[in-house]
Amino acid sequence: MASERTALRPPTELGSVPAHPANPGRHVAAVVLGGVCLLAGLSVLSMMVGSGDIPVSQVWQSLTHGGSSTSDLLVVDFRLPRTLLALLVGAGLGAAGAIMQALTRNPLADPGILGVNAGAFVAVAVGAAVLGSTSSTTLVWLAMGGALVATSVVFLVGSTGPDGGSSTKLVLAGVALGAVFTAISFAVTLSSSEVFDRVRYWQAGSLQNRQMDVVGSVLGFIVVGLVIALAIAPALNTLALGEEVASALGTHPGLTRTAGVAALTLLCGAATAAAGPISFLGLMVPHLVRAIVGPDQRLIVPLSMLAAPILLLTADMAARVLTSSELPLGIVMAAMGAPVLIAVTRRGKAVGQ
């Protein structure tokens, strides 16, 4: 019986079961309320800090009454779109990470590690070289096409073969494919100074100088992706028990995976088009959420949508104020995410031993 319980344990638990409070409903409500309040406060702070700090009263005045002063233009034209994009991109990448870890049954799964972001990047780089356009609408469609190809290839390679599929094969396939896509991207961008100038700031990951047209271009795609993610969250719980058990419980594994790939394509493609390739966010957030609320995907997926924007806004503000010239957001997220990746890897080894 012990071995059967171990076999049926969802792989997202990472070898341990978090301690749950006596009243889980009240605990989750407190987490949601605290997260919403923190996110609201960070959103306001995001419009206050930067190269020139703006008091909260002036931010409110600019948002409600507008104006033509430097502060008004800075808040409305630059910091408001930047903050909205951080919310959208963060929610999208957080949900994508949760879905990817559940579908692959691998705690190291992340759109960056599995090559999905690299697929979106190579499509944008090639598109910029061939089409000569980096408009927000063009970037969205190119990035989603690249994300779809990368996701499909990774799942195909990692799930087939004489010995069947495994989470290790998925990670190896993603890392290899990501390396190939990254090499192609740099070869394309470095072959032309014009193309390099178009994508050099975007490729490091950044929300700098994004305006409302970018928000409008990705809003619909991210919202649809988030809706799909929420819809398949209950099925991800049963899928974690194995395909046979999931089918017996009324879940359709093939349909769930197809919907998951569709959500990943929409979320990763739109997020990468808006902010460039940002790694580790989708890796960190599901682990943090899982440690708080347990392995239930019905909680992990929506709470990842809430927690990821909190981390992304924090990283974005740090990128603005840590140095005199703004750091690329992708670099800040990598600095935050690398220790988490190491900790997860070491924990996985300890559990395996």
C-alpha cells in the first residue's frame, strides 16, 4: 500500500507534503487578500519610482485628470503602460509555468528552460530580418508562431521514443532546442547591424519604453490563455495520477494536453512579444505558491497568476533603481531565479536519494 500511495502521489509535490492549516479555506482567502493588496501597492509604487520619483498625489492627479506636464506624460505615457504590461506578462508567465510543470510532471519545467521563449525569440529575429518590421502586432504573431513550434517539438521529442517519454527527456529536449534557437537568433541578429539595432534591447527582456499599443496588442491573447489555463486546472490534478487513472475519473488526457499547449502558445508568445524572453519567472512562482497552498492545481494556477506579477513588478522596479542606467529585466529575473533553480535541483536530488 505504501508503494501504491507513492505511485499515486502527484509529482508536483516534489517529494514532500506541505503542512496545511486547520481551516484551508480561510488560509487561501488570507493569501489571496494579502496578494491582491500587495499587488495593488506595488502597482502604485511602480508608477512612482524610476529615473525621477513622482509622489503618489501627482500620480493620482495624472491618472484622473491628465495634463501636459512632464510628470503627467511620464505617468500616463510610460509608467502606466509599463505597469499594465508587468501585470499581464507576469500573470501569463506564472500560469504558463504552472501548466508546464503539471503537464510535464517536472518541477524544473519553465518556458525559458524548455526553449519556448527561445522559439518565440528566433521567430521574431527572423521576422525582423525578413520582413523588416518590429511593430507590436507583428511581434505578437511571430512570437506566438515560434512558441507553438517550440512547444510542439519539445513535447513531441520528449514524449516519444523506444523507451517512451519522461520528464528528463522533456527537459533535455527543451534545453537542446533552446540552444539551437538561441544560436540561430544570434546568428541572424549579428549578421545585420540594422536587425541588431531593432531587437538588441528587446532580446534581453525589458518593459522599458513600452506604450499602450503594446498593451492592446497582447491583452486579448493573454486573457484567452489565462481563461484556458483556469479551465484545465482541475484536469491537471487528475492527470498527475497517470493517464489511466485520469481517464477513469472522466478526464480526457489528450484534450487536456492540447488545451495546455494552446494556453502555453498564447501566454508565452504574447508575453515574449511584449517584454522579450524572460526566464525563471515561470519556474519560481509555482514552487512558491505550492509551498503555501499545497499541490492542488485549482489553487496553484490562479495564485500563480497573482504571485508572478508581484515578482515581476518588484524585479522591474529593481532594474530601474539599482544602477544609474536601467538594467535589462531579463538579467534581474535571472539573478533572482538562478538560486531557486539550484535549490530545487538540490532538493530533488535529496528526495531521490
